Amino acid sequence: MDEDLEKMAKNLKTFSSQMVQNPYWGIPTFFGVPFQQEPKDLDIALVGVPFDLGVTNRGGARMGPRELRNQSRLVGAYNHHTQMTPCAAHRIADMGDVPFRTVYNLEEALEDIELFYRKLSTAGIVPVTAGGDHSITFPILKSLAGKKKAGLVHFDSHCDTAPPIHGSGLAHGSPMRNAVESGLVDPERTVQIGIRGSSEILWQFSYENNMRVMHIEEFYELGWKNVVREIRTLMGDEPVYISFDIDCLDPAFAPGTGTPVAGGMSTFEALQTLRGLKGLNVIGGDLVEVSPPYDPSGITALAGATILFEILCLAAESRAR
């Protein structure tokens, strides 16, 4: 390591040589941060959940965390917009993937996820997650449950508040309903952004419980700056969880996902909206539904890794305060 890199390493709480190497070098971790299996002496944990037993259409999201790690090396660990790196003030590690007893039983697998994240919560570690399908959000939220219900900023083309369908109420079409019914999320401090498509008839729960549903048409009419203002007003200073389904983006920007819906937002609009949330009390977040088999070019995973990094930066900024 030359003199400049040694100087950089001394100024960061989190540093690994991968962070300054070419993206193709070494064993990939999220953004090149160190790999660490035990939840010890960490502020923030990056975790993969290679799981897609909850999908209702195309599979492949179980491959998401691995490709997100690969593409995250192109993203790096420095945010040009905020001119900061979350590695400066925080101890961050890639804690690998959630281990499963079985990948053939949805209920048991979701229990495994909750158990893994409960260890992080007990240790006071903020989790930032790469999925996996959207069913994983419910057990993560269960593990983070506190005295106060969390607010929810949910980017998606679907509200994911469906009643039990096709024999299950735990699949990826229902996590937000489950979170509200379990008392984990405050429906009146929930905003669901980018909603569109023919599944609209399944989202009655959102309307009945005063969840703020923002269809993609309204997002474009308001513009991302006004959307940010509304989100900030709604969330206030209370705890907030951010969940981003990659199918919120238009398939032109994210073709590799299980349930693509035309007419979504661009990657730039998503990034600007997330950047506008700086200052919220972010207790964790996830990026889900990247399915690499449907996008061998890696465009979807690169968009997902970039969004995941913005969520990491929000969590880091919140933790610092």
C-alpha cells in the first residue's frame, strides 16, 4: 500500500484494500468493505438474503445478492453527491448471507431470517439488506420491532398489501400488510411510491388503512422534489425503514426482475428521491427483487447496487446523528 492509501486508511473507521483496487480484483464484498461473520464491534451490517421462495412469477432473486456484490464494486464506497463515505465514521462489514435450514419451506425460511436479524438488532447494528424477494422484509421488520411503530418509505410498482393468495399470506405480495397487521409499521406514516399495473385490485388494504399510495402518474405530476417534501413531512423525526423493490424502476432501467411493470421511474429519479431523504431517522433498509437470470448484462444489478449504496449512506448519516 503506498503512502496515500495508508493515509486514507488511517482516516476511515472501515477500510479494506479492495475498496481501492480494480473492481475485478479479489473476492467481492458489498462495496469492497471487509467481510465479517460475527455481529461484533459493528455499526452497520450489509447482509445478503439469497431467497426467492415467496415469488409469484419469475424466480431468480435468490441470485440477487451475489450479483449485487459484483456490481457494487463498480459503485465503490464514496458518494459524489454528498461528498462523503459511510466508511469514514462507521464500522461497516459485509456479514455474508443469511443461513437457511431449508430452502423448501417458506415459513421456516422466514423464521431463519428473523432469527439472524434479531442478533443484529440485539447488538445495536443497523442492517442494510440485499435480497432476495420482497417476502424477506416482513421478518426483518419483526426483528427490528421497538416500542414505537416504524414509518415506511416503500418504492415499488406493487403495494404488497395483498390478502393471502395462492395458498400463502407470506409471499412477496403481502409483506407490508403483514407488517401493519403485526403492529410493526404505522400505516399512517407509510408512503408507497411508483405504484402501477393490473394488480391494483389487491391493494385495498392500503387504502382502508390510510397508507399513502402514490401512483407513478402522480409521482411524475408532482416531481421528485415535491415527493421528497411530502415524505419528509410524513416521516418526521420518528424511526423509518426504507424498502426498495427494483421493479419500481421502469423495465428499461431494470429488466432483470420477477414482476416487471412498464411505465416506472428512471434510476436517476429514484436516486434523487432517496438523496432527498437525508436527515430521516433511518433504522434500516433493503433492496430486493433483482433477478440476474433475466438480465445477463448486469444493468439491473448495477442500478440495484447504486440504490443500495444510497440507502447505506442514509443509514450511516442517521446513525451519526
